[in-house]
Amino acid sequence: MFHVKKGLTALIFIGLAAAGLYWADSQTEDGLWETLEYHLLPDPMANNTYDDGECTYHVFEKVKAQGDMIETSWRDADQWAENAEADGYTVNGEPKTGAILQTERGELGHVAYIESINEDGSINISEMNYTEPYEVTERTIAADNIDRYSYIHPKENPRPKDLEEQA
């Protein structure tokens, strides 16, 4: 008799807990599990692992400031397009504001951040270490030269921007 009461009490408790979780899930805009995930998972853009003063460091910081994300393990710039594609990022020949211009040219390749696209099809970029380490410069790539590069399109950072502002 004692075991039956104990089992019944456990079933009632489990039922109430499930009902409570279902109710809590329905009260949040994105669902309880997604909300918990945002609070518990670390920000994938919290730590810039690229070498300070290099083009990769600058691009990471620009993407982070935009609220988007890229991976921290793409290595040197000449490997970014290949590694980005392997990680499920869109890599194509279509420049877009907020995307990353990438080339394998040079000893370690180069990446730059696309600031804007002009009406004539040219693109305005910002970059670091194009002329020397730590120096951020801006230039325009002519429309007839944009096909010389690959373009990596960052993903949206899964961390909500409002949580970052509250921290």
C-alpha cells in the first residue's frame, strides 16, 4: 500500500512538473527551451582568437559589432572561404554589405569587411594590415574587379542583442 501511494505521488509530481513546463513554454515569445538556450550558451563571438593587428582580427571585430557571427577557427585568411563553406556558411561571388571579401592572393591571403555597395556596383571595404599591421584603411573595389574575390556571408549571432546590452 505504501509503494502505491509513493508511486501515485511521484506520478502526480511528474504530471504537475510537465504541465508547469508546458505553461512556461507558452508564456515566452520564442519558447522556454530557446530562451534557456540563449541564457545558458556562451556567446560564440565573445573571444577573438585571431592575431591582433591582422586583417582577420579586424574582420572578426566588424562582424561582431554588426551582431553577426563567424567561426574562431578559420586560420589564415587564405583558408577562410574553404573553412567557412565547410562550416555551413554561404560562400559565393556575390558581394553584400556586411559580408567578407576574401582572397587567397599573397603569402597568407587577405580578408576585408564590405562596408557598402555603390550604385555602380563597386564596393567599399575596410581592412586591416593591407599596408601595415594595425592600420585600418578603406578603399573601393571597382565593379569590374569584384569577380576576383570570394564573399563569405556571416550568420546571425544566436545570442539576442538585448542580452548583450543587459550584461
